[in-house]
Amino acid sequence: MNRTELYLLLSIVMLLMICAYSICLTREKTHVKLLYVSDGYASTSVNTTAFRRDALCTKEGKEYISFYDKDGYLTLGERFLKDTAWSIQKTQYKGEVTDAHRTISIAVDDSGYLHVAFNHHDSPLSYTRSVEPYSLQLDTLMPMTGMREKRVTYPEFYPMDTTLLFVYRDGSSGRGSMVMNRYNLKEKNWERVQSNLIDGEGERSAYWQMCTSRQGTIHVSWVWRESWLVETNHDMCYACSHDGGKTWKKSDGTDYELPITLENAEKIWEIPQSSELINQTSMTVDEDDNPYIATYWCDKKSDVPQYKIIYKDGEEWKMQQVSNRKQEFSLSGGGTKMIPIARPKLLVKDKKAWLFVREEEYGGMAAMYCTKDIKVNNARWKRKDLTSFAVNAWEPILDNTLWREEGKIALFVENTMQGDGEKVSENEAQGVYVLMME
């Protein structure tokens, strides 16, 4: 081989290497697509609070959405995942949308019925389901078990095996208990699993985040709040169940004596009061059923709250900081707050992790932190904006069933406003979108 042929060969090899590297970079890029749904109410964060479980859900190739329209009517939508256009159904029900607690939560059972709970804040249960499978038309309001349903807040649906769980707080802030129901798919009725799983004993409340795993485990973590004031949040605790919620264990396998109280709760991370610790964030699991909890609080030596993840790595609980924020703020008082950062939502797959956020100091867009290996100490997190516009009071809401069944990421997005302390901030109706990540 002469010199010219050698140079030509080396040039071809270099070109192939550059092409391969370019393809690799393209695969690492996050492609985002915004699908417009309709216009929604936006003068409070009632459509976009982090404790909505769920605003989006997917069943058999069809995605469902719920939100309050500009007039406060509970509105539903559906689309096939291969389509971008939505079919919208304005229902007969209205919510008290000036109160951001009164969110809508939806789920679809294995028979195709859409379940809806809405308009709760220390108030009677408002629950119904579709008149027939895969329909957006809702039936009349109905009870579940008829017990402890007069003071409902934070209704949440969770898939469990071939059925659904429903959890909510019974009682008021600072004096509440955690209730859990299970849906009987064959009989089309609900049965009580726990009437008082986590008991504040009339002195405090547990503000929880929960998830279910493919292994059949229910994971729950929570902070205690000593009063209705957010600054009294403290400590992160944990429990899990391997039998559908009937019995509960600590992370070391020790059995709980129910109800769980301040005295017998497993404290997995000590966080003092007045640490700017937020409540009702998110929880997920990896492929080995190890739990991960996303939240934020301040260290003792700083006044800047940082996003953090508490996770179980085999036998040991660990914590890592995700963000490196500079903006100070303080949580105090009651009611829904207008906070300069959103409560985070977390997903983990293999070693990769995605933490979805909104931060005022970076322009207030829907955004995420991501890492290629969450299981190493001091993991490297990269930050990326997901929208080109500010979303103000928005907090991330995931399509958890789409992630669970297909490993795809979809977010409910709307630019909402919120007056501090449960006040209304006048804002005209805004576009409701589903943000698809590819």
C-alpha cells in the first residue's frame, strides 16, 4: 500500500468515526414534542399541582387527560398514542377552582372504565366513573365504601396488579390520617384496605408520596407536619407492603404495628423543622424494586433549598444533591404557596434518572435534570429546559402508566399562576399541552 492509499484509508476511517460519534450524539439528545389539547383554567395551580395522581393515564394505546376548563368545568380528553389530535368532552361537573387543592385525579381499570375523583379539600368524596368502558361520559357521583368519606383531601389512584388502589387523607391539615381502598374489578366496587394506615393521632399529618412496582410492592414515604404551617414539615419516613396493603414493613423487613405513628415510624433521613422541606413530591423504583424519593430542603449551613434524592441502595439509605441553586426562599404559612421552584418528579430506568422541575432563577420553564448513572456517589446531573416559555406555578405531572407500560415520558403542561396562601392570581385561560419526550 502506497502513501496515497494509506492516507485515503485513514481518511475513510476518520470519517466513519466522526459519523459514528455524530449518531451517538443524536441518540443522546432529548427530542421534545408539544401536543396542544385545549385551553384550561389558569388563575390558580389547580390543574398543575404536583399531588395530582393522575392528570394523564394510558390504557391499551390510548391516552386520557383531565383538567378544568376556563369556566371550571371538569374536562376530559382522549387520543390514540399514534395521533396528535385530541377528542375533548366537557362534563357536567364543576370544581371550586379558586382552591388549588381541589384537583382532578383519573385512572382506567382493566375493564376500560375511567375512574375520576375531583374537587376535594377536607370535603365529601366526589367520585364517579365512565358510563361504559373507554367512554368519556361520566356517571352520577357515587360512594366508594361509605366510610370515612366526609373529609377527603388528596385523592390518588395507583395501578396494582390487575386493579386499582385509591388513597386519600381523612381529616384536616395537621390532624389527618391516610386511608386506602382497593377496587374489585369483577364486582365493580371498592373495599377498604386500611382506614388509618398512617395516623397523625390528632396532632399532626403525614404528607406522603407513593408508588407501586412491577414486583407487587407498595412503597410509601412521607414527611410529618406538626400543624397546618408548612414550616413544621420534618423528617423523611418509609414503609412498604408486599400483600396489597394489608400488612406493612420497614425497609429492613421489620413488621409495623398499625397504624404507623410518629413513635414507630422508620425515619430514613433526619430533617429538622424550618428546613424549607417541601411535602408531596414523588417516589419511584428501579428495576430491582429499590425506592427513590425526590424532594428539596436546606442544609444547616445554607439558606438555599436544593433538589435532593433519598434512595435505598441495597441495604443502605443514601442521599445525593441534584441541583446547585443560588436563589434563596423560605417556606412559611398555610395554604397553597407560590414557590419559585416546583416540587420535583423522578423517573429511574437502569442507571439513568430524570428529575423534572421548574426554577424561577433559570427562567421558569418546564425543565429536567438527568444523569447517566444515579447509582454512583456524586452523580453528574445535567440540566435542560423542556419548554421555550415560562410556566410560572406549574409543577410536573407525569403519565405514570405510559412510563410503566411502555417506558415513554409524557408530561402535563400548562402556564398557571398562583396567589400565595391560597389566593387567586388573575390570569386568562392558558393552553393545556402534553409534552412528549423521545
